[in-house]
Amino acid sequence: RQPLSPCVAGERLCSTEEATAGSGTYTRHGFIFSSLAGCLERKSEDNELPVVSVVRDSESQLLPNVGAVVTCKVCSINSRFAKVHILYVGSTPLKSTFRGTIRREDIRATEKDKVEVYKSFRPSDIVLAKVVS
């Protein structure tokens, strides 16, 4: 087992003659590539080719997906939408913020055409929202 080294998605890791593809990788044209950003891990077992895989922190895999309830901070607003930074997914804080947009038509379920973003949000407001797309 060798020390972990960082790699990014799409990075060519090695030849399929040198190792076998593991989780977080794919093969193409005789080479093994990383399919995600993380750390390269090489495991060797009894006279077999080492298995190359890409692993990452379980916390860093947390992403806001459709249907998730997120806590955001409003950064800026205009007449069509509010730009936000997503800080939490559920009750779990994110390591780095994600950008999001709250569109005018998604602010309210009824009378969508009468919504004014300026009257709904102000910069630095904290918003609890559900991810729709």
C-alpha cells in the first residue's frame, strides 16, 4: 500500500498493463483514468496486478441534490432571481459553499407572476430552501 496522492477527474493514472482499475476509475484505450477528484490509492495483493482506485473523504462527497433541504445565504438579488451560497445540506455543514439561484417563479407556489424578488429577499438573509433542479 502506497501513500495517497491527489488526482482530478479525467486524469490518466497508469496503463492497464501496470494495474487493474478499481472504484473511482475507468479504462479507455489501454489506460486507467480517474472518474472523480480524490486521492489515488494502490493496493497490491499476492503476485497480482495492483488495484488502482480513487477515494475521497466521505464528508466531501456530500452534494446538494434534487429534493434536498438546504440552508443558504443570499448574496445578491435582481428582478429575476436571488443568488445564494449553500452552506448546509440538511443539518450537515459543507466544507466549501456551493452557489445556487432562487428564481422568481420558484419563490411562491401561487400568484407566481406577482412575485417581486426585492420584496422577498435581501442580501445576507438566511434561507431554508428545497433544491428543485
